Amino acid sequence: MKAEEYFEKYEFLIFEDVIKGSSKHVMKLIFDLSKEIIPSLSVKENTQSSSELASVYTKLNQKWNDICSLYDIKYGYSPLNKDGLLNHWKLTVPKLNTIL
């Protein structure tokens, strides 16, 4: 999916999270974006190098940042933090810190 499609799907749900003090829909967005990693890696059947892995993660983080920008454009601010997806992955999978 494109950033615009994710924005349309989660736009009001993320605001609902903000109001409720929850992260339920933010985590769903992270999960949906993270599901794009596997097809991206399988296209490159033997993705072994750190630079190829970093490229996949960086592209998906850029999509996250594009979603943040769509909030900024429409509302003047974003409830999502820039590079939030990348930071989440770094905390979840510490080995990524060495390649990202």
C-alpha cells in the first residue's frame, strides 16, 4: 500500500488513540507496514547483505515519515513521531542497530 492509503485507513483511528491515550491503532499500522518487509526481501531471493536489509527497512520508514507528513499537511501536526517506525524496529530487534 502507498502512504496515502495507510493514511486514509488510519487517519481517524490514530486520533482515536491519542484521545484515549492508547497505541492500539498505531501498533496496527506498525504491524501492517512491517508485513511489507517479507515480500520486499523475497523479491531479492538471496538478500543477505546488511545494505540490502537496511534499504528495505529505510524505504518502509520513509513511508512512515510520508504518513507523518500527510498529517502535518492536513492538520498542521502529526500524532506520529518522525522515524518512529525505525525507532520501534531498533528497540524490538537490537541487531538492526548495527545495520541501520
